[in-house]
Amino acid sequence: MSAKQNRVLIFGAGVIGSAYAIKFIEAGIDVTLFARSNRFTTLKENGLQYNEKGAVKSIKVNVIDTLENDDIYDFIFVTVRYDRSESALLALKDNQSKNIVTMISNSSGFSSWLDIVGDRLLPAFPGAGGQIKDGILYARFPPKVLVATMFGEISGLVTERTENLAKLFKTAKLPYAINQDMKAYLITHSVSDIAMISVLHSEDKIIDEKTAKTRKTAHKITITLKTYLKAIQKAGIAINPSALKIVLKFPNLILDFFFMIWLRTKMVKDMMLPDYASSANNEIVQLNNDLLKFLNQKDIDHGFFVKRRRSSE
């Protein structure tokens, strides 16, 4: 099957879903975007609006807010936050599409996802980021050397559907890589996110910009990240990508310097915005709790994990 013949549903019209929708549509792929509430109305009335080099553009997109069980797609991309992943998959449970790609940045494993959708599950990691302001998408796809869309079978095998998915990304000219241990990849990324966000959003409060740029903050990230990486290693999870193993070997002083530079980037400034902090906190709470359960099963001491509450509690 040619990639251009694929019928694709993107379930979730946030930053990730919208960014991929634009790339796929521009490549001539048949795309439907699932959205709800105000986002659905905005997309229906104005199309998918996005910023390109300072100019606001709009692209027409087929958008739905209800999915029928017999509405079949070659691939369904689930592009929601981790704390909304189970509810999204439950909404797709009875749909007859055979390939459900969980394009979700973080995960502590796939057991609950598999319980819902079975072997239709194909885990992935998005290679895009950004934000939506006033209904307009500000997104970026970094160079492949920094990050690419990552996907792979839970079994680690390269199958016909992973090859078909690769063709889809080639058609859209999007960088990608097939990973043979997606569980390790997503867990490694998850503990990295927990380490960094738990420091920036300390005790359910966003630290101020001045404090964020200090070596003290950078050192907290260094120590927390090293501890988390050692914990998943002890639990039998490989650090993936393996290049991150160097974090455990680097002296703290060098890592502190690296994180001091990182803490001055626009990415971190965006992470400290109230809207981002609120949504990130909810995601990190559930992710952290699920990782605790995972470590409990492995009989790993987890007293160092940050105890966090949802912002709504």
C-alpha cells in the first residue's frame, strides 16, 4: 500500500496532533482530525491555523467530534497527554481500525494500554513541540540529530505495519526512527521529564525565573536525573537512547554547567508559564505514581521519588 493511500485519523487536536496533521495534509495524505468543544468549533470555522515564519496561515482539515465504530482508518494516531491516554484509548476500544499509534511523550509501560486495545497498539514518541496561542499553532520539528519521531513494535520486531508507517513519514518528509525497545525509550524519557519538571515546579509552585537560572537549580536536576536513571537501570530497564548513559558517568560539575545553559532557553521559559505548569503537573503526577507502582513490582526502593499532587487537589 502506498503511503499516500493511507487514511489517517489523528485523535487529539493539541500541539502534537495539529503539527502532524499539517505535515500529512501537505503531503497529500487523507487526514481526519478528532477534536472536541471549542477546538472542534475553531477548526470547523477557521481551519487549522498555524504560524509560519511570522505569518499566520490556515489549512483546511476534515474535523470530527464523534467517531463511529465502523469508521475505519489505516492508522489512528493518539496525540494526547499521558494522563488522558487511557480515556482516549477507551474511546477507541470498539473502533475496528487495526493500528493505533500512541504518539505520547511519556509512559511507564503499556500494560493498561494493551488491556484496552490489545495488539493493535503501536507505541511511538512525537518529534515535535510548541504551543497553541489564541487558536494559532506555533510548532517546530527539530532536526533529526536532536529528536525524531520514534516508533516500534512492543516485541521489537520490524513488521509490515512499521514499514508502512515508515513510508507514511517518508511521504511527509518527517524524520523518524524505528526503535526496538520502545518501553525503555519512553520510560527513560519519562524519568528525564519527571526529574526536570519536578525541580521547576517544586511543591506545586513554579519557581521564579531568577531562581531557575541558578547553579543550585541546575544541580538539583543533575542529582535527581542521575538518581532516577539509576533506579530504572536497577529495575532492569535499559537506558534508551544509550547515549544517555553518559549522564551517569559525567561529573556533576559538567552536568550542572549543561543544565545552567539549558535553564536559560526559551523552552524552559515556556515550561514555567502557568498554563503549561498546570497541565504538566497533572501529567507528571500520574506518570510519577505509575512509575512508583512499576518500581514496587520490581521491589526497588523509591523513597527519592518526588511526592506530588494534582494542581486541582
